[in-house]
Amino acid sequence: MRKHVVTETLSCACGSVALTVDGPVLSMLICSCRDCRKATGTGHSAVALMPGVAVAISGDTQSHTRLAESGSEIARHFCPRCGTPLFARTARAPDLLLLPVGLFDEPDWFSPNQAIFSRSHLDWDALDPTLPQYDTYRDNGGF
Ligand SMILES: [Zn+2]
Ligand SMILES: [Zn+2]
């Protein structure tokens, strides 16, 4: 798959925090784990995985760290003023950032390559049936 390169400045709803991204999107996923459901308030998250070095963060964020279903810790960062979810970092891959696709202005390039944690996927939350689905993570354990 050709890597899509994004060069864009993203901001939270109130403008207190900006993320300047300049780099390749390494993977695009849909995740239906219970943690993502809670974090997004709906059936699944839509996430772009990027190298941490490709993202410069300005402004203060707050984070909440918890054990994900994988058994690894995941830290979810959000704007302390408006609550917009900004990025997450998992201990499974500390050099990478998980960016919610809704944060980008025009994420037409988003084309998920996998749906993970289908074991907790909800039937009313329709997904593209051609998308490879995995009970938890992709069989090779990678992203
Ligand atoms: Zn904000
Ligand atoms: Zn998830």
C-alpha cells in the first residue's frame, strides 16, 4: 500500500491545542473495542496511525491512562478545556501515535485497511463488509 502523507495543522474544538502533522499514515483502522466505544461515544473509533516524530504538539493536553483489552497501557490525550480527543499512545508501540480521523479537516484519504476487535462490534454499527475483520488484533499482532 502506498503510504499517504499528511501535512496539516489540526486543532481541538476550542483552539487551545494544535497538532502539526507532517508524515506518512502507516495504517488506518476501525476499532470496536470497548475502550474505543467509550472514548468516542459510539460504536467504533476511526484511527490513523502515524510516527510520533511526525506530530508536533503545541498547547497543554491532559491524558488518561488505562489498561487496554490487549493488556498494554493506552494513554488517551484530550484538550483539558473542550475535551476534544487528540491522540493516543499505546505501550505496544510507544513510537507511534493514534490520531482520531475526525480531527483532520478533510480526511477524504481515509480508507481503513482493517477492523479490529470485531468480537465487541455492535450489529447496528454497519461497517464495510469487505473490510478484513479481526477478533482482536491482526493475526500477526501488528497494526
Ligand atoms: Zn480545546
Ligand atoms: Zn479500540
